[in-house]
Amino acid sequence: MLEELKEEEIVKKVGGRFKLSTLIQKRLVQLNQGSRALVSADTHDKMSIVLKEIMQDKIMLNMDNKVVSLEEMAASSEGPDLDSMDL
């Protein structure tokens, strides 16, 4: 379970140890409040679920240090629908 934390890969993936600890803590709070897991896991260990989500690029911190899923990031990065008349 915690073997992933010993690897530098997960630290680099998130952008540093501080960001990693922040992401883990905030995602654990979400799961404890009833959010659904974004990965299939045959365990109830929330820490393992969070680490799997990070390693599978399912979650990240946005610029406001809030946990977002990549689906949310993709949806928010799409610009508004503009018509040529709007320009």
C-alpha cells in the first residue's frame, strides 16, 4: 500500500512532496465524506484507493489547491462556445 510513497515517481507525478501530501489529505477527506472512488479497488483502505487514483492520473490539484478529477479538468478547460458573430 505505502510502497508507492517510497517511489519518486508519485512525487514527480504530483509536483512535489508538499503537493502530494496535500492531495492525499484532501482526497481522503472527500472519500470519508462519501465521494465515490474513481478506480476499481477490492479494498476498503482509502489510502490505497487514493494512491491508485494518483498513479492512474485520475485526480490532481488545481491552481486553487482543490482536488479535481481529470474529467472535471477536461470539462472546465473547454472554452465557451463562440459563434463567429460573437467575435
